[in-house]
Amino acid sequence: MTPTDDTSPPSGDDLRTLPDRQLTNDELAGHTIDELIDYYDAGLMPPNDSIDTSAGCQLALADIAHLRQLTMHLVDDDSAAQPPVDEGWITSILSHIGAQVEAGRDVPVFGAEVDSRVVITEGALRAIVRAAGDRVDGVFVGRCRFAGDLTELGAPIEVEVEASMLWGQNLMQTAELVRENIVADVRRHTLLNVVAVNVVVQDVRRPSHVDEGGDGREGNDGGPEGSDGGRSRGRGGREGNDGGGPEGGGDVSGVGGTGGAER
Amino acid sequence: MFVAKPGLVVRVPLAEADDRTLAGRASDGDVRAFEVLIRRHGPLVRGYAARLMGSTDEVDDVVQAAFITAWQQLPTLSDPAAVKGWLLRVANRKALDRIRARKYHDDIDDESRPPLVTPDSTSPEALAEHHAVQSALSRALTELPELQRQCWLMKEVAGYSYDEIGTDLGLPTSTVRGLLSRARTSVIARMEPWR
Amino acid sequence: MTAPEDTVADALELLLRTIPGVAAVYPSAPLPAVIVGGVLTKTRVVAPPRLVSVSSARGEWRVTAAIGVDENVPAEQTGRAARERIVEYLTSGAASPAGATSPASATLPPRVTVRISMVG
């Protein structure tokens, strides 16, 4: 039997009908649990004297905090309790998506006429950029964007890539290697007129063998709470890399042009 | 279009890349990066979907459909670093669709579905209290009426706002507040012995 | 009965696969058409769409081919070679475009697009 949902808003009386504990409005200084949860969600801001000085409210807030913690544990436990990821299941997803990649624009690489020409898709161009950047030790290329009129043969093109690098790497030098590789590969494959490659370092990873705190399932998780991701993003604003020191900051941009590949 | 090329030599294991890098690559069409995201977050998404649906039946299908949709919609994800929460939301929508379809097809037959496996509350005493508390919460959630449970999970786990829950469930925000209020009250009450 | 366009498409697909640097031939038609084709194929009424799109009218061939290329050869070089070979084939007289009023040698130059869809 599944209990039925009652979608009508609860009356204030509900709070008084708890079996184990009488949460009366009096006890909560006239506040409701929902108000307290919203207050908690807002980071206890702006300060509310009536809540802050009520023992009942403080008790309820502690419950709420505890419940939040339990919920996060529950999600982790649920996640860990899942059966091992089935390879066939993954293969099936991949076979569905393999044929669905957004190819993006057609970028002409030979022949100006619309109906007789050789083009490369923007998606394939990104694959070239990724492969070129990934060839540098410790580097993963992330998102990649092009600026300039891609659809006009010979128009100047700028490339912007996000990159993840290893902790301890010289970011400027590494970015320069990434830039050189990208300029060289894009030119070799497409003859495109790449005038600049901007490398934005958005993540600095600790080497995985140092990461003994991890649970081994995910390696370095750069999710919102991942320490690496957070720190490097904090540091990696677009400004403040002028010093060019080894840990000099996030945005290492430079103009390539013909100079991009040389230096 | 791209097709993942078998036998491609991978010099550095992409599994070490952070979420933002992987999501960025995947939205650019890198199937391998997406595969790493599936392996990394698949269990979380699966656990969440099972909670939401109150059953592990169909959960593989739902999560699979969620990942396929996620792949198509990745280019619209404005903050690739937030891909984990975003995946939960995509799965949330798929699970709700499935629940609606299920309601339509079999209205009454609740018993035929395998129940969500919850930790056994009668385990040996050696079980850490952690587990007992967790299973109490798990049971409390399982025993919530369906809509209350959905609202609760969407708010507390997936981080939806009241308005967003209302939109996805097709309910007025005031109703969502009411459902959540009931859910919270009963979850807190059920957790009382563990305080 | 196979349309002449399909025969040419099959021949061009085989031709493309012999070109050094060409690693794959992909469907060049938009995806929806391919999906519909897949469904139709199951009913065994219609042949699957060709990977290479070929059409002809008023004495002119129009061809679009999507290829994946080996990263060890410059992609544009492979793409150009593919385009040249296709043009060569179409002007060799092996087949005549629809609407041709004169021998193959006198027809309009074929319009050929080679799309590089994957590198590496």
C-alpha cells in the first residue's frame, strides 16, 4: 500500500501532531520548521533575533543541519551501493551518442566555391586541437572555441582552449607548448590562418599518486567540492598572470600569428 | 559527425581530468570524455533515480536515457564545472517522465515492482550506529508518499528551488511548499529516536 | 532496380576507402534521413541510404562525402585527394548524369564537397 499524497497545504496544526515530539509554535517562538529551513538555507542571513535567541529554534536548526548531513551520507551510500557499472550498459549509451555529435559549422580548407570544395567540420577541428594539447605531458584540453569567420577561407582565426595542468608544472612554459602544438597541428591539417591561441588554465591537478585521500574510484574529482578545482579556479582569474612566474595564474594567453609556432 | 575510434592510444588516463575539463570536452564532441563522466557519476545518478522512483526497476533505462539526453544537451550547459548537479537534474526529469508513464499504464499494481533495497535495520549489533541512522533516514524516505518524497529529494539532494520543483512536477509553488513541509515534518519526526 | 546514383555512390564509397589517409566513410546525409532510412530498411522495402550522397540533374553530378582521416597525413591533403579522385571518377565516363544531352566528356563539371568529419 502506498500512502496517498495530500497536495493541500498543511495547516499549522500539523506541527503539533508529531508523535515523538511536540513542535509547537510556542516552542519555535512562533516560527515554522519551513521558515527555519529557509533561514538555514540562506546561511542564517539576515540575522533573525527571534530565531537566534529561541532555544527551541536552535534545537530545530541543529536537527536540520544534522539531517542535511545525513542526507549527504545517504546519497554517498546509495552511490557506493550501486552495482558495478555494467560495460554493456555503457556501450549501449555510447553507441547511441556516437552518431549524434554536433558537427558544428563547415570550415573550408580548400576551394572557395560553395558547391565544390573540401571542408572540415568544427567538431573535427576541435578534435585536432584537443589531440594537439593533450600531447603535452600532464595536460588535458577542455572546452575549445574559435573566434573569427570560420566559414571564410583564409580568414584569421583565434583559438581559445581551457586546459587542466599538473600541480608543479610551469604553467607558462606548459601553455606555450600547448600553443605551439595547436598552431602546428591546425596548420598542418587545415592550412587555416591561426593568428592566436589563448590557453586558459582552469584546473591544476595534484598527481594521482599523491591523492591518498581519494577513494580510488574517481581519481581527482574536480567537482564543486574538489579542492584542486576550487583552488585553481580561485587563483586562475584572467587577470594577474603578468608576472609570468611558474605559478603565475590562470590565463596564459598569447598571440601566435606567425610567431605562435616559433617563439 | 564523430564516431569514437576503437583502439585509439590514450597516453594519459582521461579519468584523472576534472569535471569541468571533461564536460567541456564532451560538449565539444569527445565521446571518451563523456564515458569518463558516465563512469564517475553514473552510480550517483542511479542511486538518486532509484530513490526518486522508489524502485530499482527501470532505473537502468531511465539513467541510460538521461545520459543520452545529457549528451545532446551538454552544449547548453553554461557552467561545465557544475556537470554533476546538472546530470542529476536531467535524470530527475527522465525519472519523472517514467513515473508519469507508469501511472498511466498500471495504476494500482505497486507490488509487482521490486522495492528499493534499503539497508536492513535488523542487522547485527556490530553495525555502526551510522548505518542504523542512515537506514532510519532511508526508511523514512521510502515511507513518504510519492510526491512528498520527490519534492524532498529534488530540494534536498538535487538543489531545486520551490519554483523549479513546481515547474517540473506541474504543481503550484504553494503546493510544493506544503508537500515539502509535510515531508520534512515526518522525516524529522522519524529521525527523532536517533537524535 | 538500383538507381544510377546509388551505383555511383557505392562505387565512390569503395573508391574513398582505397585512398591513403582515409580512415572512415560516414553518412553524409543529415541524421534524420539516416534514421528514417534505418527504419525503412527493417521493412525491406527500401535500400538503406548510401553513405555518399549522389544526385544528378541537368547533366551535372552533385556529390557530398563525409570522411574520417588518419592523423598521420595532413587532413587537407587527404581531403583534396578524395575530392580529386571523385571528380576523376565522375568525368571518366563510367556513368552519365541525368539530363546529359551529350557524351560524358561534354557535361558540366561535377560539384563535389568532401567533408572531413573526424581526424585521428
